[in-house]
Amino acid sequence: MRLAWFFLLFFLCPFANATNQSKTIEWIVVDFAPYYIMNDRYEGMGRDESVIKLLKNALPDYTFTRTLLPASRAIHELSNPHNNYCILSLYQSEHRKQHIAFTTHTSTVGLSPSIAIRKELIEKLNLDPSKPVSLKSLLNDKHLALGVSMSRSFGSNIDNVINSSHDANIISRPGRDTLASLTYMLHKKRIDILLGYPSEHYYLAHSMGFENELTQLTLSEAPKLSVGYIGCTNNEQGHAMITLLDKALEEIAHTQNFEDILVRWLPDNLKPILEKRLRDRNESAAH
């Protein structure tokens, strides 16, 4: 009888492990605020980690686990077919599609790159913060000093402006905490404008206590929205997870909680812009 139980357990255990594995989604997370906030008073309130919590509520029968990786390794590990990872808010490219399975529905929607600028400089230049401004004009006509993170792409249009503005005053900085150091330089008037994504600008200014002195302007060279998708490892389990997560994204996409998360780390002057563009996007999709 004991021998019979042994063989029964021997054959059932691998099946149980496979079942548990198929009911687990392992997320790659990176220490990059405000998408994931690891160690300050806003811990757990990052945009992407908050969307993952909504997905968990939509998939109560599944276990969500997290693996913290450096941003430089995330895509490499996700692309390894021997792994079983998913990551939120990933940009699609033709090259990535060859190695990563993507959802059809977007997992995050945000405003495209913007510039952070001191409020007093806006008044001095007589700029309207409610309207997009040309980065090319600010560099070449207004002769403002631009701060930018080294080796970071902001889309072909903006990259072309930076690369073709040979006489402009552009300060490029390397390193992991580049944006934080450039934000400090902006506050100290060592640069005039800083290029990045709106939520990044606002989070840093807020956490450093500069939010009342800095604001942001949208750029005419940038698209209206920046979208990200869920990417999973391109194997059988990854494709199964993509199908599941696509349905969950469809369920949460039009909820107030989802919209609140997307605008959480935006300054007050940009929140209505994203809210309107989200409504326009949803209405277009409905038709």
C-alpha cells in the first residue's frame, strides 16, 4: 500500500508543480521611480507597480511574484526563452517582437517627453504653459541650456533636434541617478530646461521639495501620447500569460482607478491634458 502511495505522489508532484507554475506570473521590476518606488515615503505608489496591483485584483486565482533586476538586464532576461518573466510598460519595436510576446492592449498610457523648467523663466520668456513649445526654438532661438541624460532616446523627432542643434548649449550627463542630479542643477539655475518624461520630472521635483518652483511644458516635436505594453517571455507559458493579461487589461482599462494611477505623478497643469487625451483615445477606440 505504501509503495502504491509513493508512485502516486511521484507522478502527481511534477503535475502539481507544473500547475502551480502555470498559475504564477513573475514580474520583472526595476528600481526606477516613479514607475516603481522602493524606498521612500511613497514606497509602493509607483505607476507601474500600481497597475500590477489592479491586474492582481482582476486575476485573484493567480499568484504574482516579483524579481528585481537592473534596468540594463531586464530586456535580456525577458528575452531568454528559458525564463518565464513578464514586464509592464514596455515599448514595442520590430526587433523586440522577434524575442518577446506582447499584449494587444496597452498597459500604460502617458504623456510624451516634456521639459522641466523654472516657473520664473516661463514668465520671463512669456511662454504659455498650457500650450506645446518647440524644443528646437528654445535651443536655437532662445539659446536655453538643456540638460539631458546621456545615451537615452526620446523618439526620433526629439533626438534629431538634439543631434542637429550643434551650436546649442546641451549638457549631457551619464550615470544611474542622472535625472536627479540634473533636476538639482535646474533648481540651482545651472541649466535652463531639462528633458525627460513628465511623471519623472514631477516625482523628482516633489521628492526634492522643488515642486512649487518648477513646472513642465509639452513639446511640439513629441507625439501626444506615449504607450507601453506588457511583454512576456516568448515561449508557450509566456503566450498563455499574454492571453490572460490581455483580458485583464481590457477589464481595468476604462476604470477610474486605472486613470487615477496614470495621472498620479503628473503636475496639476498636465493632468487635464492627459485626462482629455485618454478620453479622446477611448472614444476613438469605441468607434
